[in-house]
Amino acid sequence: MRRDVPAAVDRGRYPGAVTPWELDAWREAALGWAEQGLAAHGLRETGERKVRLRPWSVLVRMSVGAHEAVWFKANPPASAFEAGLGAALASWVSEHVLSPLAVDAEQGWSLLPDGGPLFADVLNRGAAGPHAWEELLRQYAETQRTLVPYAKEIEALGVPSARTRALPELFDRIVEENTVLDAGDRTALRELRPRLVGWCEELAGTGIADSLDHSDLHEAQVFAPEPGRFTFFDWGDAAVSHPFCSLLVTARVARERYGPAVLPRLRDAYLEPWTEDGPTARQLRRAVSLACRLAAIGRACSWGRLFPGASEGVGDSGDAGDTGDAGDVASARWLRELFTEPVL
């Protein structure tokens, strides 16, 4: 590994979070692997590394030219599947994902090309608006529909299974394992369970098959390399579940940016490709409401995918300084969301 490459380290709001970056042996092995991956493509580093450390990933921007970059990503053990999933997605839906330059599925390491401008940056500079969201969601829905036949293969890669009919059992497990729910929360959640079972049965009965749910789809998880074209990335929170669960996070961030009036347009744009599968528009809209409520279970599960030991000093909503286990604190917050009316 080259030791003369300068590195700027960004810890964001998580100065105390533990990641494997602090381990000399891990850092040398990971960056040595990344350098070998670059060399295999005839690339070499030409400038400073920019390191982004978070409780859920290590991300290193490696300059390979005056204006080009390659990204090394390392996932925690619980989301190490992202590396292998990325390679598989590149063979199934290449037009909508990044094609990795190298993957070590066992280690959870990926070497990724630069995807161009973030959709968030495009929005922030006023170069796109709600209509771009509509096209993004159509393309995302088509991606999910394409992936329906691969659901079992996706699970075989280690992607968590949160299938619609199995959500009550998953709910039971995360409620039981959570260490910060108080007695009142537990009682209320247990009393909610029969309704939750009914929601799952109704949603499954709509006839939309389970597929890949990104689970955290927002404008900073999408590249917009050119107008009308979108690349989806950062699959570390993904699960095989009801595809409509993806709209929970998307709808919340869109509502924050544009207000609630935009949501029916975005929902209907997303649903447009699904009308080919048989359900009526009314049935599909009802399914969105059910899925947006049940998606809180998947979000609760995703907070268990931190680096071991990374939870100290990381609290609910990602704020530093709170006490308790970060995963359980955030998971409990999402479980309480089951009591609220869905955003759509």
C-alpha cells in the first residue's frame, strides 16, 4: 500500500463512532486491495484521499485524474451483502446502478466508479424539480419490477428477508430484542400486532410480488448523470420485501422539500409501471398506504447494521452524544412510527 498518499478524514456528527479504519492492519489491507483494483483497470491514484467515516460505512474517495474519482466502500458485517448485491445488480439492471470495478463479497468491500452529480445537488442548484422526481420514481419502479424474478437469488446473497407475509414474525423478533423500549411501548406494540397481521395479509393479497426494497431511497442516494437518467446506489439498508415500502423515506424527504401537495403526483408516477400487473389504481394506492406504514419495520431492522462497537455516542436520529445503544434507540423510534398514519 502506498503510504505517501495524504488523507482528509471526515467523521461528520460521529466523532466517537468506532470503525475498522482505526485499525492499522485493516486499513493497510483494505487500501492495498483497492489499489490492486485500480491497477487492474489501468488506474493509479493522483491526489489526496478523502475518507468519510460513519457508524455504517467507511468510504474513501480516491483521485485517479484531474477530475475523476473512484470510491472504496467497506460495509459492516450485517450489511456486507452490499458488495455482492452491487455486482449482481450490475448484471441484472445495469442501466440503473453502478457497475463495480472490484468486489470482495466476503469482506464487504466494493470499488466503485464515480456516478456523476448527486440528484440532491442537482435539486439544490435549481436544475430540476418535482417532474424529475416523477421520472426517477418511474425508473425505480421499473427496476424493482425487473428484479422480482431474482428475489430468491438476492436473498441468497445475504440480503435480509422481510417478505410481506413474514413481517409479523420479524416484528416480534425486533420488539423482543430491543433493549430500550419501555413497558408501555411493549404493551402497545403487542396490542397492535393483530392489526399489523391484517395489514400484511391485505397487502400481500394485492398481488404485487416481493422484490428489492432500497429502504432509504432519497435524493442523496441517487446519481443524476444527465437529465432524465438516474442511477440508484447505497444498498446497505436493502431488504427483500414489498417493493412499495421504498416510498416511506422518499415521500418524507419530498414532502419536506416541496410540501404535502406533491405526494399524490409522485405516488402515481411510481405506481404507473405497476398498473401492468393487474391491480386497479385504487388497490395500488391502498397498497402504498399499507406498505408505507409497514416499512417502519424494515427501517427498525436496518439500524442493527452498524460496525460492532460503533453505537457508543451515537443516538436517535444520528445525533452524537445520546446514551444507550444507537441501533436500539433508532429502532424503537421506527417501531413507534407504526402507530402514526402513513405519509401516503
